[in-house]
Amino acid sequence: MSYISKLLQGTTALVAALSQSQTNGVSRLGTFEAPKLPEFIPNSPLVDGQPWGLKSSSNSDPYADAPNTGVVRSYDFTLTRKNLSPDGFEKSTFLVNGQFPGPTIEANWGDTIEVNVKNNIANPEEGTTLHWHGIRQLGTEWMDGVPTVSMCPIVPGGSYTYRFQANPYGTSWYHSHYSSQYINGLWGPLIIHGPKNSEYDTDLGPVTLTDYYHRDYLTILSEVMGTDGTKFRPASDNNLINGKMNFNCTGVTGTCEDNAGLSKFQFTSGKRHRLRLINTGSAGIQKFSIDNHIMTVIANDFTPVEPYDTDVVTLAVAQRTDVIVKATEKPTDIFWMRSILSSGDCTEPSDQPVALAAVYYEKANKTAAPGSNSQAYNETGEPCANDALTTTVPSHKMALAKPATTIEVEVNFVVNATGHLVWTMDNSTYRGDLGNPLLLLAKTGTQSYKPERNVYDFGSNSSVRVVLNNKTPTSHPWHLHAHEMNILAVGTGEWDGSIANSDNPQRRDVQIMPAGGYLVVQWDSTNPGVWPFHCHIAWHLSAGLYLNVLENAPAIADLPIPSTAYQTCRDWASFKDTSLVPQIDSGL
């Protein structure tokens, strides 16, 4: 019988062998002490009883209609390195303020978020950045946190203050965008409170789902970027919920403790609970469910949707889904929460794909395991596909307009002249320059970029439609920074020109593009800058599966880029002069 099968028998008490500080530092996620989230942060000016006044999920665009509250939410982050054992296996982990996962950032829609980041990563030292996933960054691209594009890395011992509007609203996360660094733990939830589109009683906050690797990210990356094709798709060692899971330590080399401890949640009978699901992993597609319970989906990424019911939620890397779960069982009941990594050629492999947590009703024994009445759902959907576009209908209706320009881009992979397997877009692999970010180049009025920078100049076109044709045998979660993508069509084979819900298409910032298929997206060009458009699988991004959207280049000259953005590059140049800074991947 497998290790997971024995755990699911429920015959062993769920008593952690390790303390919370040993597994997750000072983080409280995954414990009964994790804070519940408010409807909004109360110390804010209110209009008609809410920080956003009469704006609602149906009458306002989450991206374009943000209020300006005048409130600044300030955070101080110190990044360090320390040995932790999230699943019992001890490894060097990056921490934010001593926590893995990092602290949850909260703000109200229209607030200003300010985060002062201090890079104290040592032994060895590394540069870093933080990216705020899905944030609009209207007129503030230098706060987007992307090395080679919007800024240079924060040097060891250095600091950088990010300041941007909390827009749009909903559930997201922040993470390092420096190489594949976030895989070692440099990430955390980002919650922006906004109008509700469904009623609920309790907001249980973030539920993070993470494929987890025991080896250091640079060790894995050196193999992915090498010439041995058998190591191009590294398998994860485990799967975590809110940074926790058990692991079978039998035969493991290194310090490892069985029964490290699972995440635990509490439901109250008859009440409706909001869960904010986030795939914070590096490669795998998660299939999330709660035994014996139906989930009502109310948002995908930053887009509130017309509520619909499901028993399994599919989340590719960086995708988020907000659900409401009604506690319909008895006060003494206990059930399994599960997240299982999909398998097959269309996704990335895992040696242990099952993540478990326990859901306790209010009068249940909080150390007992779920029993035989906890029944898993039989997942019958596609292993590498999001919910049908006809199912996911945005609450705020926005009809699709004819695009000002349309292009097709081919996604593929090749073995290059040096024997390395790399990903390509229109036969070009992205390679960035950590000391020379594209935004700062564009600010000077540069008209020409090196081919390996993969810059697509869309001129002053008011909207753009891109048809991505995937010639590879695996799926890709596709992400566009700082824009709301209309998802027009997705499928296998060739696109036939049909569009799903043209009167109100699904909108989100990450969408799965199927193996051997296509993805058609469209966005409005209202944010001058140089914007990343890429696969969010860490290994694919490192190997160059990325292009830059150059939007309204003449207007970039008028952006008020502050001296602090340029200072990151002067600091990086000085650091490189005294330290060996190997760049073995795209820089992202």
C-alpha cells in the first residue's frame, strides 16, 4: 500500500511531528490561527458604506474603474535564507519576514500599496525582484518587478520600494521574477478587497497549491538548461497546501521527518466559506476538491464571474479561482481537502502528486483524521484544460470589439546549435540582459532591439488580437502582464475562427493553451510600456518561452520613470564588477 493510501485510511491521528516554526517559520497559514479576512479593511474613507462606493461587480470593470481612496498600505519585507522542512525534508528556503509562504498583502480596491523590499539573501548572495502578479500597473511599469524588462535586480544588501495602485481587485500573489528563484519559496498571497458578487459568511483567505522540489532551484535549472534531454522536464517531489504536506522519508538522503504536518481548516455547519485558491507552483496543473462538498466558483483570476457549481477546480501555474463552499455536513465531521497534480505528456511530471489538508467542522476532534465517510470526487475532465469558456461568464458585461491588429505566433521548441533544448516563439528564444532593461531602453526612444529580446512592436494600435499556435506536445499557462485578456477561443488543432461568448467573453490574466492546439486572446492597448507575454511554467520561461509587447512606444518617453529605477541598474553594474553573476537562463 502506498504512503498516501495509508494516510487516507484515516487510522493515524493528524498530529504534526514538527513545529510550525520548523516547517513554515513564523507563517500561520495552514493552521487554525490563520486570520480570517474581512470584507474590506475598515480604516478607509467610506462612500455609501464601502471604500469603492456604489461600484459593483456588475456595473464596473475591475481593471478600468478603480476608485482612488487616497489610502497607502505600507509593508516592509526582508528577504532571507534559512533551512525549513515544509513537508519534513529539510532544505534551504527563501523567506519573506521569516515566513514561508510569505506574508499576505491586503488592500482595498483603489488603495496604494507600498512595499519596501530589503534583499538580505546570503550564503550565497543573490539578486532578486518581486513581481505583483496581475496588477494593472497603469503608468507605473517600473514597479512591475521584472528583471531585463522593467528594472535591474535588487543587489545583495540593497533595497527597493515598490509603489502601485491596488487594481484590479480579487485574489492574486507576488513572487520573485529573477530566474526561477521563487521556486525556493520567494512568494506570498496578495488580496485586494472589492465588490462582492455572491454572499458568504466567512472568508478563510488564501489556499495556496504548490508543486514542491527538494533540490535547490539553481541545481534543477542547470539541468533544465543543459544538454541532457532526459532532464528537460524535472519531476516535483511533493505537493503542498498552504506550504504543508507529509512526505515518505524512507530511504531519503538528508534530514527528513515523517508526519511533518498537514494544513487544517475549520468549517461551521450551515455557513458559507470563501476560499481563495492560488496555484503558486512552478510547473504542474492542480485539480482541487473537497470531499463531499460542492464549490461555487465566483471569480477566475481577477475577474468576477456569474457563479457556477463544480466539484473540481483546475488551476495551472499562477491561476486563481475564488470559490464559496457551504458547510452542509454534521458539526462533528472531518473531510479531506485534496489537490492532485495532473499527469501525462500535456503537463509536467511529479513523483508525489497528491496534496492533502483536513477540513474540521466546529465540534470535530481537531487531531483526528477524516474517516471512510470522506469520499473523493472522480475527476473526469480533461487533465490539461480550464473550464469551458461558455461556462465562465464575467459578471461585468463587456462586448468584444473588432481588433485594430491581429498577428499569429508559433510556439515550439528546438535543439539549438550548442545542443541545448530551448523554447521558441516564431523561431526565436528570449534572452534578457539583467543590466539593461527594455523599459529604460524604450524610454530613450530606441527603435531597434536585439533579435533575442523578442520585442513585438504593436505601434499605436488601440487593440491587439494574438493567435498562439502551439506546435509542442505539452500545454502552457499563458500570461500577459498588466492587461485584462479576453479569452476568445482555445482548443486542439487549428483555430476555425469561432469565438466563445463574443458578447461577453471570459477575461483573465492566465489561460491554459492545450498541447498541439491554439489560444486566441485580445486586449486593449491602454497602458504604454514593454509588457511580458509568456508561459508561466518556470522551466519554460527560463528556457526562453517569452515575448515582449511594445505598446505605444512614443508615449513611453513621457512616463515619469523615477531615479530609483535607474539606480537599480547602477547598483547591479557595481555588484557585477566585484562578484561573479552567472546568468544561465533567460533571466526570468
